[in-house]
Amino acid sequence: EAQVTQNPRYLITVTGKKLTVTCSQNMNHEYMSWYRQDPGLGLRQIYYSMNVEVTDKGDVPEGYKVSRKEKRNFPLILESPSPNQTSLYFCASSPEGGILYNEQFFGPGTRLTVL
Amino acid sequence: ILNVEQSPQSLHVQEGDSTNFTCSFPSSNFYALHWYRWETAKSPEALFVMTLNGDEKKKGRISATLNTKEGYSYLYIKGSQPEDSATYLCAPLFNKFYFGSGTKLNVKP
């Protein structure tokens, strides 16, 4: 089944404890992206990647890192999480041909709480 | 910070009513507009990808138009059904995506 998977789906952690949220897609998509969703706000883009080894900052990159060493995976790293990073996180991917013409496929979401 | 406005924020209609909502954004330097449907406890799913040629898009009872000159898009739902209840998100693409905060639609049977 073609899909975007994220792990973990739920995580409660403490301030300062490094964590990684994994994202994987099995559709051979070139474009991948991370978003966070907070109450009253739209989805805000954290980082995106146009292809392997090509990443760029979105609207709210502070406090996050990403890597794209292989096409299928795009992990989101929080080196030192803080309570203001408590949010619902979505990973998304888009096929070859680009986001100009193609939709994004979203993962199931990861709900992160930082105490 | 780029402002994408969706209106109304929420909408309550009866089954069978037709409805529409708006997405407004700066009209310069955007490349495409995406519409997504987001049901509670699920992930956003794409409805339409609208390019600068401005064609109307249609999928069943749902259609969308794009005004590239003035920077807005309309989403129309004809004969709303309870299963249409969801939050509808628009996302114009500039150098990156900027999502609106959505219009939450509730269709009562």
C-alpha cells in the first residue's frame, strides 16, 4: 500500500531530551516536508526537501533539524526539545514532477508533548 | 510572514445546502494553489492542485476556482452531505507552502 508512515504516533518527553521522529514513504517521491499544526493556526512548514541531500528551511525551522540521506526517509530531529514544540507534526511527500502540479500525501501525524 | 486568509472560519449548514468558502493570499509570486480536506483524527487529503492557468477544477460535487490576478480561490460544495463535514485548507505555493487556518464545515443531517 502506497503510504507515508511516521513514528512514533504519540510521544511525551521532557525538556532537553533529544528525540527523532521518523518519516518514510514508499512511493519513490522526491519532495518531502515536515509541518506542525497548533490550535488556531494553519499548518506551518518546518523544513522541506526537494531531493536526496537537498533540504531547506520552511517557515518555522528554529529548534529542528532534518536530514535526507536516502529518498524514502526524512527524519525530524529535535536536539533539545522545549515545551513550545508541543504540537501535532505531519510529514508529507509529493511525486516527481513537483509540487507545482502534484498533491502532497500526508502521514498520520505525530502528537508530541514536551513537559 | 505571509498572510493566507480563509473565510469563514466555520460554517454550519443543513444537508442538501450548497456552500462556498474563500481563500485569499498575496497575488504576486505564487506558483500554484492546493486545497486539502482534513477530517478530525485523520490526515489532510488533497482535493485540488490549481495551477496558474486558472482552470476550474471539479471532483464530484466539489469544485474550485482560482483568480490569479487578485489572489483568491473559491471552493464550492453543491448539495452538502454529512460526510462533507471536515476542515478545508488552502495552501498557496510561493517559495514554500503557506497554509491558511482552514474553514471548518459541519453538515447537519
